[in-house]
Amino acid sequence: MYNLDGILIRECLELRQEHKQRLITILQDSMKNDESDDSRFKVLLSIATELCGNGIMTRTIEPKSSLGRNMIAYQLRQEGYNSCHIGRLLERNHSTVCAMIAKINDLIEYPDVFVDEEAIWKEFQKRLKEHDEKCM
């Protein structure tokens, strides 16, 4: 664990003690959330890998691998993660993440254009729902 108290006290000397303590609490909670994000990301990656193959975390532009990354990015965004954090998880930058999410939005809006991708997307959603129900 980082010495957040020392970091914040040095950087925020003009703040009152209760505000410093609130910042410490926020940062500590943020660090806990980052750890739990890993497990959710691993679940999404596992489901996407089953459906799209092992190339999801590589730099390949193969369509199925790209679809897997896009589905993960979209789902994480729907769950409240910001594009920078999603980018760190997927080893991409935030603008790439925004483009990934836009592609899934297009798939959802125009399912007749993306017939094959839509079938994979629906299966991804189905398996994710089953996983979440099993874990409750």
C-alpha cells in the first residue's frame, strides 16, 4: 500500500485536515476498485476469448479478435468504467477505446448490416448474464 497520507499532505498543504483525509479515502477506494476491475475484466476476456479466439490481447486486426476487444470495451463502459481505464486494461489508448465502443453501438443500431457480428454479440451477452446470475 502506498503512503497516501504522506503524498497528500505534501501536495495539499493548504487543505484542511478533514479534506486531506477525504482525499486519502477517495484514493484508497479508487485503488480497491482497480483491483476488482481486474477480475471483471478477466471474466469478460474469458467469455470473449471463447467466442472470438485467442488473439484479443494481441495487436492483430483480424475481425474476430477486434470484435472481442470491442465487446469488452463496450461492456466495461456500460458498467461505468472510463475510457482511459478500459484502455489500460486492453493495452490501447482512450481514443481507440472510444472507436471500439462506437463500433458496438453501430452493431446494436444496425443489426441487419452486421449479421455475423450480432450473433456473436448476442451470445456474449447471454453468457455474461449466465455468469452474473451464477455468481449472485
